[in-house]
Amino acid sequence: MRSWPAPVVGRALAAASLIAVACAAASGCERKTVRRAQPPATSLTGYVRLAEGAQLPAYASQDLARKPLHARPPGAVPPECASAIEAARRPVTLSGKGRLGGVVVAASDFTRFRERKPRVHRVTIRGCRLQPAVVAAMAGDTLALENEDSFPFEPLLGPAFSARPLAPGRRVLLPLAGGKVESIQCTRTAPCGRTDLVVFQHPVHALTDARGEFRIDGFPPSELVRVSAWHPLFEESQTFVWVEPGEAVSVELVLEPKARFVAP
């Protein structure tokens, strides 16, 4: 096993930066990914840690709602939603060991990977809040958006001309295309938090759990692979990893919060 750490690469939260992250994660920016015969079983494990002395970042209120071009009149939002929206400002969890849960870890710059069948990723509005806070998917997967609350929230995937209420108990199925970074938010008249969605062209990615740990099975062997940790609230962190066939390797990634999401 060989590992070469790389410096942290900071990027702004502009749309162009988000598209660049998705493109790099999909292995389409620097080297074309070629689907070949199934490589030998390998795995990459590790954890993502908050930089020493850094604060846990939080979204501003305007980051948790979207205004369509044609907005509907506001409705009577349940009063208990206020605390849920406040909690949604801090979607990334921090463990006692300083590790971060809810962060995307993905590989790029490789030439082969193990295929997997399409999946359905469920995102629900529950307790006035979109859950989970982040989804890492693959092109060909499906997003199932559901409303479990009694209030007809108006969720939007990306910018839109208008928004339609999602009736209680209703589910909408959305096919996912690769190379995309977007967020699901409700309208400003009735915010419901935020779900960040990253869609890759391959399955070599994972999310950190509540302990800040992750595992990627079927990691590309015998190649120098870029591994990135990413979340909109943080600067991206990268390292390079070489995994031999049948080997399991562990790495650590450290994230610095973006300055604009940290309280002065």
C-alpha cells in the first residue's frame, strides 16, 4: 500500500465550483473512466476529521430556502417548524473524537470500477425537515421524494419557475443523471431545511456515518486514485491512494470550514 497526501484545495460555493466537483468526482475532467472486466475485491476505509481548532460551520437562513420565479402566497406554517429549521442549519454532525458525519467521500481519476445495480434514494420531509441532509447517488439511480408531514410543503430540486405543493403522503420519483451537484429546498414561504444531492458517474463513493467513518468496497485496485472529502460547508480535502488487489487500506481526511459559514 502506498499513500501520498495532497494539500487541501479550497473552492467557493458558486455553481461553477459545484459542477467542477461533480465532474472531477465522475472522472470526466482529467481522465475518461472506462468500464472493463470486474476488478479484484478491494476496499477503502477511513474517517473525516474537523481541522484542529476549527468551528463546526452552519448554513445561513437564506441557504435553506429557494424562491421560484413565480411564488405562491404563504400558507400557515406549523409553529413547531421553527426549531426544526434552526437545527437544519447544522447538517454535519461532530463526534466526540472530532470526526464529521454526513460528508461525501468519493474517488476519481481511475479507469475501472465494479458495476452495481441502480438504487432508489429516499428523501422525506419529516418533522418540517428534509431528511437525510445529504445524498450521494449514481447516474441511473432514482430519487424518491416524499412528504410525511400534514403540511403541503413545496420542495424544489434546483431553480424553478414555480413550485407545486407536495401533498401529505405523496411521493414523486425523479431519475438522476450523473455529474451533478444540486440541493433540494422548499420555498421561502414554508422552509423545510435542505438536502444536498451529489450524482456521480460511478459507484466509488460513500458517506461518513455518525462516527465520521466511511467504507468503500470495490475500490479500484492497482491505480493511483484521487480520494476527496466534500460538503458545501467545507473546503474540499484530497489525498491519493494506491490499493493492491484484495487489499484494504485506511485513510484520514481533514476538512476546513469555509469562512463564510463560520460565525465571527
